[in-house]
Amino acid sequence: MEYQYPINYSWTTDEIVDVIKFFEAIEKAYEKGIDRDEVMNVYRRFKEIVPSKAEEKTLCGEFEEMSGYSSYRTVKKAKEASIGDRIKMK
């Protein structure tokens, strides 16, 4: 990993850790595959920290620009999958 995660320094340490867990789940979906439920759990927590759609788009856009991994497409695929499914992004 040769990039930094986009974070907001006004967040608490716990919030920063949880946002990083969300981006790590996106990476895992591309690199190995991940359980749909795990993606949804970290996304729900991410949305508690980043409730604004505009801020979500900004952060996820920065992450995709640096990593090449789409948070939007991963979450969309997870929402469409059944409970218990494993998702693997291409």
C-alpha cells in the first residue's frame, strides 16, 4: 500500500480507526474477497461518522483516486448480495 487513507482530523481516534476499517474492507473486497455482512457493518459505522453524502463522495473519491478501488461499487454490490454471500471485486 503506497497511499494514505483520506481522513478528517476533527474525528476522534476511534472514528479514524473505524473509517480506516471501512477502507480496508474495500481493499479486501478487491484483493481477496470479503463477506457481504462485514462490508455492510463497516459501511454502517462509516455512515455514522460521515452522514453527509457530499463528504462521503469526497472521501471515497479521494480513496479511489489513490488506490483504484471503488467504495461506491463495492457497497452497491454488497447491498445487492444476499446475507451471508461473499463478494469479490474485479
